[in-house]
Amino acid sequence: MFKPFENGTESHAIHDLTLENQEDCVSIYGNLQLTKDRAGLQAAKALQAFLNDVVSALESEPNLPEKIDRQDEQEIENPFL
């Protein structure tokens, strides 16, 4: 797994849930079903560990701004359509 907010080009997947790293943002998107079994527990713990790392990284910032301004992602046309 990557360190949040460092090396802004990394991503990781937990089943169909994607965790994408950028230097000023971490994006989480997709689908994750946490089933009531060992596989669900393992996926839940992986997600929990990642979110704990995000919280720790944010809490360790000495001058964390109230809110940052980010440009909205612009959609690009799919060249394969």
C-alpha cells in the first residue's frame, strides 16, 4: 500500500474499490462488499489500515489549511468510441 499524499501517481485496489493517491488528495471510488466471513474481515482490515494512514498523515501536518482549492477534473472524450 502507498503512503497517503506522497508520490502522486500510485493506486491500490481492495477488490473493486480503488484507492488513488495524489499529493493533495486521496480518491476512493468503486465498489467493496464486506461479507460476513474471513475474506470480508481481511478486506475491512485493509480498508481500515489505509484510512488510519490517511488520518495519521492529515493529523501530522503542522499547517493543515481549512480547505484547499482544487480544480474539478475535466472529462476527456474516449478515443476508443
